[in-house]
Amino acid sequence: AWGATRGRRVPQLLLGWVCAWESMASVQQLVDATIGVGCHAWSPGYEQVAYSPNSNEVRIVDATSWAENFRSEEHDMVISAMDWHPETNFLVTCSHDRNAFVWNFDEKEKVWKPSLVILRIERAALNVKWSPDGQKFAVGSSAKSVPICYYEQDNNWWVSKMIKKHKSSVLGIAWHPNSQIVATGASDFKARVFCAYVAGVDGAQVSAEFAEPVAFGDTYAEFNCAGWTEAVAYSPDGSTLAFAGHDSSIHFVTFAAGSSPVVHTIRFSFLPLVQLLFLSDSKLVGAGHDMNPAIFEKNEKSWAFADFVDKKKETKVAAGGSDVKSRMAMWQNKDKTGTAAGAKADDETAWMKHQGTITCLKPYKSSFSTSSPDGKLVIWE
């Protein structure tokens, strides 16, 4: 079962102040912190979770008992991303080996079977996302391209069409709710919106908030960023596109039929975000190098930073009471390095549930979950 993080116990004489942490989430240590979790994804009913322990392995475990149900080393190199479609039950994984696999559960044999997808890229695959309708998935790559993959019934295999209008690695991908438009974020300081319509797979072509439909791979819109565009996300209604920059910024683009997109930029003092997820049309969560998910909300006029999710809780203790854990950390640091300089810095973040950059952010029921190279999977309530 989940092992929730607990704050330390303190005396009841309330005269001084120290910091403890508030249990706001469920924490599961999937693997040791020296190994870490590269990415994770939830099954349609949230009964199972798939993850990769920073290797070529994909593991599927029961989300209650944490018993391992499946393990495979089908990939040749590190798995960089995965996505589990909530309706089709197809799990897709991509890797630095430049390939992707679509995993289908065989009900008769009770085993997961992979279908190889040749992406036709010469460098690593970095990110993968299913379209909302489950008919296609997009792969971001360091080959400056985005394969849009779909199943070809006649030949019984997965094929891809290429979007090639990037000048550097594609770090983030997000689908519009209509499954015909895809947004990308790249390390060429750009966020772009492309047509991903595939005849014979999609129904009648639509252009959403844009004036006219364009051909596959053509650009609907392009936006500048002052740093690498680490992540992109579409709101549930498709009217807002968010993208985060490595310059500690987040940008909200509002689309409206018949008018030009309006961009609202927020620059913040904390470290850059590398993952974005809309919780609703007016609320977004971002996570990254600060190890603490950040909430942004839309008010009547514009978007604004609201709060961090992981918080300290102040608790009174007896005057002169010592923070035993902090002092122990100081002496341990002296023993290891001959100095106490690092003890204070370590203690400042020790209360956080994550102790490493949050590299994966997924929806979980009405909330979300995160994973990190610290080996933890955290469900935020």
C-alpha cells in the first residue's frame, strides 16, 4: 500500500518554531534512488502503473499490492517516455534506440505483446503521446522531427508520417482535443502548432480555432521563447496552449476564432518547469527542477501563479528545543566531507516529497502523479 510521507514528532510545549512537512500526497518508492524512475503511465482504471527504472526495461505493477505483473527488455536502450491510452488500453513506449513499441494485452494468453514501430529517425526518441481518440501517437525526437504514427489495417502494422519543420530536438508534445492538431516544444526556442490530419484515419478535417485547414505537417502557428521550450500542454477545451521555457517562464496562448492568438507570459523566480498538465480549463500544474509541483490559475483577466503543492507545516516546539535531525545531518556531513556547509542546504529541501527533478507528470483520476530520478512515484491529492 501507499507509504505516506510523515513529518517528525515534536514536543507539545509551544514556545519556539521549527518546520515539519504536511502529508498531502501518497508516496511509493518504486526503485532505489540510485536507480531512479525515468517515466511512468497509468492503466485506464488506475489499477496498474507502468514505469521504467532508467533503463531499457518496462515494468507493470499492481497499484495496490505493488506486485510486479510484467517485465520486458524489448528495447535496446533507455526508455525515454511512455503513454497508456485510457480507452484502447494500448501502452506505447519510446526509447533512445530510435524505436517505439505498442503493447497490447492478450486476454487469452494473459501476456503483454509488443508491436515494433519503425520511426524512421536517426537519433533518439524523447517523448511520446497518444492522440485523445487513440488512433495515432506522436513522438518527439532529437532528429528534429515528429513521427505521427497510426495503424494500417491492410498491412497489419504501425506506420508513420513525418513532421520535419524543427531546427533542433523536440522536447515536448501535446495534442489538441480534436486529435488533428499537435503542438510541439523544441530546443530551438520555439513552440509550434502543426496539422496532424491523416486521411483514412481521421474523419472530416477540422481546423479548430484556425481559419482554414492546412496540409499535414504544415504550421498553423509559431511562438517564440527565450529558452529551450521544455514542455507544452493543451487545455481540455482546446482554447489555450501552454508552453514552458528553460528561462523559468511559462506562456499561455489563448485562441479565438476570427482573431489572432493572445500570448500571456509569466516569469517566475523558481527553477524551470519541464512538465505541464491542465487539470481543468482554468487550472494548470507544472513541475520540474524545483522538485515541487506549481499551480497556475486563470482569473477573470489572465493567468497567474497560485501556489506550490508540496508545503511545509509550521509547528511550535519548546524554547531551546533542538532540531535533532538537522544536527544529525550536520555531523554526518562533517564526517563525510569535513565540512558542515552542505547540511543546511540539504535540510532546506529534506521536507519535500521528491528529492530530484520531476521528470514525468501524468493525470491521475481528478488529480495527478509525478515521478523522478529519486525513485519515487507520488500521487498528489
